[in-house]
Amino acid sequence: MEQWISEYIAAEKQALDSIPVDQVAAAIETVREALENDRQIFVFGNGGSASNSSHFATDLGKGSSDAAGKRFRVLSLNDNVSWMTAIGNDYEYDGIYKRQLENYAQAGDVVLTMSVSGSSPNLIEACKWAKENSLYVIALIGGKRGALTEVADNCIVIDETHYGRAEDCQMGIAHMICYAFMENPDLVQ
């Protein structure tokens, strides 16, 4: 078991090392501009990526807002279970995020989605709608890449296909975005 744990940790370090620093910096700048321009930030994912999206919205909406002295307008679309199930039941599951964006989103807003596969139809549909309606799309995806690489304005690829390690790295990137504001007070003017 100790050998397996050591190998897991080594693989996790390799996955973390694959995170493209310049693209994370660009995502931080996009989030900063959204704050500066009072734009909404929508986050969503499926499964563990949904949990990461909820966590990100909490950290950005609370801790980063407190540090910035200005409130981030951030909403995790996977946190409204009754709306998601109504859409999935009455229309189609692939529209659970797109249809929420149709109610909330405006041109200039930001979408941040997380997906290990990069191929989830509900994420792709929402991100395509976002692009068609002049929202900026950031995608945090795993090594399988998938169709989100063709849709996102900033596609941050974690070079790892293992779901646990890729999701750990997603959360690491989410924390980098949030803590950029918590630990760099001069980031917000």
C-alpha cells in the first residue's frame, strides 16, 4: 500500500506540473476584469467537477470578495437541483446549464466550466450557447481534452486522464484564481 501511495503522489505531482501557468494567469485576469466591470461569472460541471464548481463559487464569492473589497457576482449553476431536474425532466438533460444561462447571462459575462473528459454534452451545449451570445468561456479539462477544447476561449488542459488527480488539479487551479485576490491586494484597483 505504501508503494501505491507513493506512486499516486508522484503522479499527482506530475499532473500539477502540467498546469499551464500562463493560461491560469489569463484566467485570473479574466476574473479580475469581470469584477472590475461588474460582470457575472457562471460556473458548472458534472460529478466531482460540479463539487469543485460549488467550492470555487463559495471561495470566490466569500473569501475573494472580502479581500478585494468588492463583491464577485458568481453563481454555480449546478447548485439549483430543482431547476436542473425540471429542465432535465421536461426538456432534456443536455440543456440543464444552457437553459439557466438563457435566464441569467448577458454579453460580456464569463463562463467557467470544469470537466475531466471535456466531452459532456450538457457542458458543450452551454458553452456553445455562451460563445454564440458573447460570453467568455474558460474550461478546465483533463488530458482526454474533448470537444470543449474547440469551444473555450481559454482551455486549461491538465495533462492527466485519472479522474481523481485531474479533479484535484481543477480545484488547485480554482484555488489559485481565488487566492490570487486574497493574497495580492493590489490586484484590484
